[in-house]
Amino acid sequence: MTQKDVILFARQFSTMIDAGLPIIQCLDILHSQQENKTVKVDDFRYPGPKPRSRETAVLMLADAAEAATRSLARPTPSRIREMVKQIIDKRMLAGELDNSGLTLRDLAIIRESFIPLLTGIHHARIAYPGQRQPKGERGRGDGGGDEAGGRERDA
């Protein structure tokens, strides 16, 4: 897969989404157009060295956990907890932490430290009186404005 392939895919995908097609249908269409239908996981792995210090390992885990929790559709505390646990467990089992000097106890402390931080980042926000919803968020029911399409209420 080349950079050109990725750019073409992104443009086509964006066009189909803008046209109102469901995501799954867009992916099916793009998949059917590909010559090479196999995806190699190694093509998406970082080929660099494993972390060789505790600090770089924590940074790697923090980056992975933060990115993964941003992908959650509804980031509840229990989903965040499970995602962080999976990220750390997968990195450990894949041997990515072997040279870091982190112990299992360290990993448990790191996990329990990440969870409240990430939960705080993703906590639900309340709507303030008169607050307008950003464009594209109307009707989502996420508390970003009043029921009148984001118009301010008369006081």
C-alpha cells in the first residue's frame, strides 16, 4: 500500500460519506475496488525499536491508550477501563515492554493512573443555558444546546 493509495482511499471514502452512504457500505465498495484484498497487520505496526526505558514505555502506553479511547463511540468509565487494560495487556504480551524495565506492579499502577485521567478527558458535558450547538451536532442529543435547533431561549 502506497501513500497514493491511502490518499485515494481517503478521498473516495469522504465523498461517499458526504453523499450519505453508511460507513459499512462505503468500506464494502472500496474493498471491492482493491486489487490486493489482503491486509497485513505488520504494515500498520511501528517498525522502530522497543522502548528501552521506563519513561519511553509509559509514553508509548499513554499515547496508545489516549488514541484508543478517542476512538470509542461512547467513552464510559467502564469502556475506558477495559480499553486501557487491553492496550497495556496487548503491548506486554507482544513483547513490546520487554526492554523497558517495567514490572507487572508498575503496569498495574500505570493502568490505574491512566483511567481517571482519560475518564476526565472524556466526561460528559452539560449544556449551559443559551449555549448554541456547534454545526453538525444538532439532533445528536448530547446536551450541546436546547431542543429548538440551537437557538437561544427568551429569558
